[in-house]
Amino acid sequence: MFKKKLGGIIQVDGEEDTLDTAAVEEPVAAEAANAPVSEDVWDSDEEKAAKRELQEQSSVIGKAAVITGDLGAKGPVTITGVVHGNVSCEDKICIRGEVVGNITAKSVLVMDGGRVQGNIASTTDLVLQTGAAIEGDLVAAKMNLEGSLTGNINCSGDLCLGAKSVVTGDISTKDISTTLGAHINGRVEMKG
């Protein structure tokens, strides 16, 4: 037997029966309100548990926040405010605000409008978007730079400089690719 809900009507083998939609939609709406937003109906229980754990470990430094002192975190960190101090993270850091201090993380993303005054060390990748700026040295396995950097680069893997990137400092990398418009004001050393 095939049933299909069509705007308050259930169609069964070509016959239509009316349905009290309020009786069906209220429990569905209540259930949806209690469900975590980040979970997908197709996720396994293990995936849902991992997402919940990650969400519980996430830290957000809000736009109006100003933190003075060092910050350490195990889970992902998003900084939209200001941090005056060193930041260390065992996961990803996303910067939309300002950091005055050194950053150590698994992965670093400096978004449009983000500013960093300090050195950044990433164990995997580092991304600097257009409109973002860093004053300090960078160390990472892989880098994609679109913004402005005043400092030296040490990249053990691939370095990609976008059309609007401006690098003022020396570069040491295994592989480099540049887009027309990228500016390098310094020496480039290719690692063997």
C-alpha cells in the first residue's frame, strides 16, 4: 500500500483521504525543534555523537569580546573579537577579528577583515583570504594566501599565492604557484 502526503491529503492507490494536518505536524514540529541543527538525518549515530562532541568543544570569542591573556583550546576556535595574547589550539582556528600574539594550531583560516600581529604555526594548512592581513612569520604544511603578509614563509608543501596576495618577506617552500597579480617582495627558496 502506497501513501503519500499531499498538503493535508493522503493518497492511497488513487483514492484520497483527508488528514488532520495539525495532528501530524505538531509532533513533527516539536521533534524538529528538539533536534540539534548540525545533525543530518542521514548521519549514523557515531557521526551524530562526534558532531555533538565537536560542538560542545567549540569556542567562540564574540565580536564584542576583548581577551587579554593566552588562550588554549582542544576544539575548534572562532575569533570574531579581539585577543591580546598567544592562542594555541589542537584543532582549527578561524579568525574574523584580531589577534595580537602568536598562534599555534592544527589548521588556521584568517578570513576577510581578520588581522593577526604575530607568528602562525599550523601543522596542516593555513588560509589567508582576500582582505585579511598578517604581520608575522608563517609555518605550515600547505598554504593558500590571498591577502596581505608582512613576514617570512616556511611551507613544507604547496604554497599558492592568489591574484590579490602581497607578500613582503622571504619564502621557503617545496612547491609554489602564483596567479597573475600576486606580488612577492623578497627572496624565494625552493626546497628539494
